[in-house]
Amino acid sequence: MQVTLAEKIYKLKKEKKAIILAHNYQRPEIQDIADYVGDSIELSRKAMEEKEAKLIVFAAVDFMAESAAILNPKKKVLLPSLGARCPMAQMLTVDEIKRMKALYPGVPLVLYVNTLASAKAQCDICCTSANAVRVIQSLNADTVLFGPDRNLAEYVQRKTGKTVIPIPEWGFCPTHLLFQPEDVRILKMEHPEAAVMVHPECTSEMQKTADFVGSTSQMCKFAKECKAKTFIVGTEEGILHRLRKDNPEKQFILAYEGAICPNMKLNTLDRLYVSLREEKYVITVPEPVARQARKALERMLDIPR
Ligand code: CIZ
Ligand code: SF4
């Protein structure tokens, strides 16, 4: 009898007492084999809660695995594909941070988790798209520097009424930028009753088409609670697998069918198997960068959910 790849992964995972964490944007077969599927903050928390696990396969992109490594210095964190790097995280350099800090002395710097560890080490507090509004509200300041996603910065400014200065001025997610408002208008002609859910990494024009703007975890909650039967979804296509699994009676349509993050999709089941077998690629963050970045991540995790 042929042993499937999934069976081999289950067996190895047990032998090595490993856990597999998969982001909401991962391929369906990876989501199905994972111990937990979630957004970056949910997965970071899971990595910390799993006291027994010494080995964590983090099926996502570089900055998420880095954050897990920073928060779990005693665990070995593996990224199945070294190429799985978020281009948005590359958009904010330490030099740019230093330049903006000099221009705005005393203004707190909030960084989206979609940043490199070296950038996180320079900031006051991190945030995700699920808690960005709460993080900014928690700060005793009317003006904040925020990076690297400009669309999320504008969203948070609208929600909090504070002045949110984007750093760099132009940071973006190439996948979320693909969504265009006209696609929603076209789909609405065919599905007038559909509820529209859009990620805050989309442009503000795209966000204006939405009934609900939120992170992937917030979308999962909204889809469960909302009475609508059909949803038009404005985020990376991997989320559809989870939405459909959790709500088999509802219909989910991607607002633009080309919205696929090529970096997230570099993790395949084959690569995950090899990663677990050969214990690669180990993600490490050197101290003292890790120490500084840990403070910013822990400060975020202390904000009540
Ligand atoms: O924080 C995350 O996991 C990201 C990048 C997206 C989301 O909305 O979950
Ligand atoms: Fe980065 Fe966008 Fe891909 Fe998320 S979807 S990993 S922000 S490129």
C-alpha cells in the first residue's frame, strides 16, 4: 500500500514532537495537515502555548517565522521554503526608520508585524491588522509613525482620528493592491445580496466598497456571524479554503481571482515534508536584535484581545 505524503508528515511530526502552524493564506493541503491555522498573532500565541513542542514548522512567510523564533528562543522554528519572504517587509529599512525618527523626535513608532526583525528592534510596539486600531488607541499620543503598509496606516487613521504618518510613504502589499473596486461592482451585479469583506491592506477605494473591513481572523468571525449567504472576499485566496470549511452552507467569491501571494504559496507539501525530515530552514534572530524586537512584540501581546 502506498504511503501518502500526508501520512509521512503525520508520522514524522509525532516522532519529532513537532507542531505545524499554517497561516490562513497557505495552500489547502497545508492548512489541512496543520495543527493550527490562523493569522500571524494567533499563530505566535499558539507557538508560545505549545510548551511540549520543541520543533515548530511555521508554514507562512519569513517575518512570521522570525516573530515565532523571537518569542520562543528555546524552540527550533522552521520555514519550509527559504524563498517565502514578504516583499512588504523588505520595504522598510532601518535607515528609513532612523531618518523619520530624526524628523519626528518623540513620536512613537508602531510597526506592523510585516517587518524584518531589524526594523522591529527599532520600534515602540508592533501590531497586526487584527489589533492595529487597539494598539494605536493604547498609546498616549495624537501622532504616530506607522509602517510599512500605507493602506493600513490610512485605515487606522480613519478609525482612531489620530495622525498616522506612513513610513515609508508608499509601502504596500503587491497582492492586496491587485483588488480593484470595479471588480466588486461587477460581482455585485450578479450577487446583489452578497456581503463584501475587504482587508485593510487593500486601497482605501477598495475598502469603501466593503460592508466589513478587517483582518483574516476578523473576516472568519464576520462570515460566521453575518446573515448573508454569499460573500465577496478582498484578501489573499488561501482564506477561501478556511471560510468554506467553516461555513459549508455559504458561498465565498474572491473579488479578484488573481489575488494569490506567490511568496505564501512557495510552501508546498513536498517542501514541508523535507523541512520536517531535515529540520531546515532554521530561522534564527541574533541577540540583541531579538531582545529589542521581543519587547515590541510582547508589548503588543499584552494589549487585551
Ligand atoms: O496578520 C496576519 O496574519 C496577516 C498578514 C494578515 C491577516 O489579516 O491575517
Ligand atoms: Fe506579504 Fe502581501 Fe504576501 Fe502577506 S499577502 S505575505 S503582506 S506579500
